[in-house]
Amino acid sequence: MSKKLLLKDAHIEGIRYFDVYRKQGGYQAAEKALKMTPEEILEEVKTSGLRGRGGAGFPTGMKWSFLAKPEGIPRHLVVNADESEPGTFKDRYLMEHIPHILIEGIIIASYCLGSNASYIYIRGEYSWIPDILEAAIEEVRNAGFLGKNILGTGFDLEIYVQRGAGAYVCGEETALLESLEGKRGNPRLKPPFPAVKGLWERPTVVNNVESIAAVVPIINMTGAEYAKIGVGRSTGTKLISACGNINKPGVYEIDMTITVEEFIYSDEYCGGIPNGKRLKACIPGGSSVPILPANLLLKTIKGEPRYMNYESLSDGGFATGTMMGSGGFIVLDEDQSVVEHTMTLSRFYNHESCGQCTPCREGTGWLYRILKKIVNGEGEMKDIDLLWDIQRKIEGNTICPLGDAAAWPVAAAIRHFRDEFEYYVKTPELAKVKPFGLAHY
Ligand code: NAD
Ligand code: SF4
């Protein structure tokens, strides 16, 4: 059974409220941290090996150490709660059920970074959660953990909750900052990174909800103890939101030592695939990471078991970076059509493109239209190569990762399921009714 750090008290009635959270040891980490120096906290976070839980997996301690500290210029912590990645809903769960672990993490991180005004930017569709967060913030203020001179330490902090307006691209950190400043959420060119020029051109750290919540157990147990959980550079625990063709969709906390097979089939997690169907494919880390067929999901190319961690979840060297992504685990059984699934994603990315870069603005539209043509039974063989060509021209040629995120699912679908695309072109009438064969098991 995986060790639980973030969700260990999730089953306790009323854990959403300050008194109950406090009774379970809540805010002890904040009390401890406020007696430490910011440098000591930073050292603990670095030692923990915590990697950004929003999707990129960038080391959190390193990001904090990049924060510029020019004399007389305020710095900010901004929590990215714009969780919009298809298949990802773990931050929603955390904020809805245990909001105080996020608020406590913000207090510790703000003190460490020297932020006296910190922000939670939350996606507009999570319309009921800002009220939960604001109620929690009020409780914490009444308990003396927010406001002026917190616990007599001389440290002041205000936390503000800002609602987004429903744009996926505002989850990209620089678009988020633009939106927070009251402008249209267009991503900025990086560098400069927010650590140097962020909110109102001030040094800013942007961290995901789960990353900030993880700071609480790190301070409670020490970074060294946190680093002992997990394996290699995948330290600590990770929240996974599991959905698709599984018996038990939901949010699970794993310690990154379990195999993908165990995660899908064990009763402790997804509980297997309904109706005795077979596994066809899975998107292991939210729609921005490539789809993996069952044979590559359960075993690596070398034949070793595939583990649920940053190192093991890769596309056999095809895709860059980790496929752990945002932890949005989408399972497809043998009845699902990868071609139709890819078309749905392409429609999404085309709709969400902000339109600044030509390859993304035009390319995502082309991808969607060609995929739609194939799904509608009007595709030609050359369309498959055209899709490949277009995605290649988007990848790496845009301001923000939305372009790559639109290209990769198409590339992976063609790479691993080309026969299915060809099947649609050759036998459109049969493809609509399925089946797609078991070529991928
Ligand atoms: P990134 O790799 O560009 O950056 C990661 C973080 O490290 C950023 O905060 C960046 O500012 C910082 N950083 C990197 N190099 C730095 C440097 N030299 N100096 C200072 N700071 C530096 O990735 P990203 O754009 O933040 O995230 C992309 C990922 O987001 C995708 O892989 C996808 O998985 C994920 N994603 C998640 C969601 C969601 O809802 N959770 C939605 C869309 C995408
Ligand atoms: Fe906008 Fe797409 Fe360019 Fe990102 S890649 S800045 S979403 S056009």
C-alpha cells in the first residue's frame, strides 16, 4: 500500500474546516517553518527532491532558488490552480476536501520566498471552490496565521483568490500572470522567466497546487525523510486522477514505486477494466503527454516493468521529457477508437489556442479538420502523412507548450496506431462500427 502524505486525513469528517484540520496536526509545519530561516526551508525543499506536480516536473527547490531578490522590489508566490488539462482533477480534489493543506503550504512557501502578497489563480469552471478557499483563508486569519506580524514573527502575508474565465491557456504560467494582471491571457516569451520578471514585472514563483501542498509534509518530516519515499529522482508521493475505462475512477495518492499494471488492475487503485475488456492504451499524464499502447505501458522496450514515476513513464525515447505530466491517467479499453480520441483532443487544442503563433493557430485547425475528415470516412492515405508533417511543423516552433501539446498526441497516435488510421481510410464503414483488432496487445 502506498504511503499517504497529502490525503492521509481525507477520510476524516469535517477536515475541510480549520478546527478539525488543526486537531490532526494541521499548521504545525507552519509553526515550525516560521521558526526557521528562509534559507533553512529552501534547503529542506531542495533536499526533498520535490519536482513540480503541475506537469513539467521541474525541481521545486531549484525554482525557488532562481527567484531574483532585487532590493526594494516585492516578490510574489502565485499558486497555479488553473487545472484544465483533460483528464486531470487532482488539485480540484485537494482544494475541495483539504483546502487547509494548500493554505498552510502557501504560508510556508511565502515566508521562504519573501512574498507578502500571494495569489491562488483558479480555473473559472471550478466555480464552487473559491468560496471554500476564501472561507478557509478567513478561518486561518482568525487563528493568527495570516495578516500582519504572523505569530509575532514580524512576517506579514495576505492570500488572494482570483478566478480565471475558462481559458485552458491561462494554465500556462505566463498567460496566467497576464490574466492575473487583468489582461488577455496571452503567453509571454521565456526567458525572462517569472522568477526574474513575473507578476507586474516583479520576481515571481508560480507553483502548482499539489507542489505547494507537498511542502507541508516536507517541513513536518524533513526533506531527507521525504526523499526516502519513492525511487530515484521520483521522490515523495504523487496524486493521480484516474479516469476512462476503469472500475474505480478517482484521485489516488501513490508513492511512485508501483507498476502501471498494479495501478490499473489492483483493487486499491483503478480496480481493473469493466466488463472483462482488454487494455488498449493509456495517456499516463494528462492529454499533453503522448498516448502509449498497452504493450509499451505494461513493459518498457527493454522488457522491464513500467513504473508509475517520472523516469519509467517515457515514450521509449520518442517524446522528450517525462510522461508523468499532470497525473491525469486516462485508460482506453479495446473498444475505444484512438483516431476519434485524437480528433477530440485536436478540436480541444484548436479551440484553446490563443492564436499568437501561426504554427499553433493554423496548424491545430488543420490537424482537427484532417482528423475529422478521416473519422467521417472521407480520408485518403496521404492525409496520414500530411498529419505527421503538420505536427512536426508545430512542435518546437511556438511561444508556449500548447503547440507541442497539440502536436504530440497526433504524433504518438500515428506512431503507435498507424494501422488504425489506415483502417479508417480503407474501410470507413467498418471503422465506424469498430473493431480495430488486437494488434497492440
Ligand atoms: P517548463 O518546463 O517550461 O517550465 C517548468 C517551470 O520551471 C516553470 O515554472 C519555469 O518558469 C521554470 N523554469 C524552467 N527553466 C527555468 C530557468 N532557467 N530559470 C527559472 N525558471 C525556470 O514547463 P511549463 O510550461 O511550466 O509546463 C509544461 C507542462 O505543463 C506540460 O508538460 C504539461 O504536462 C503541463 N500542463 C499541465 C496542466 C494542468 O492542468 N495541470 C495543463 C496544461 C499543461
Ligand atoms: Fe498561443 Fe498556441 Fe502560441 Fe501558445 S503556442 S502562445 S497557445 S498560439
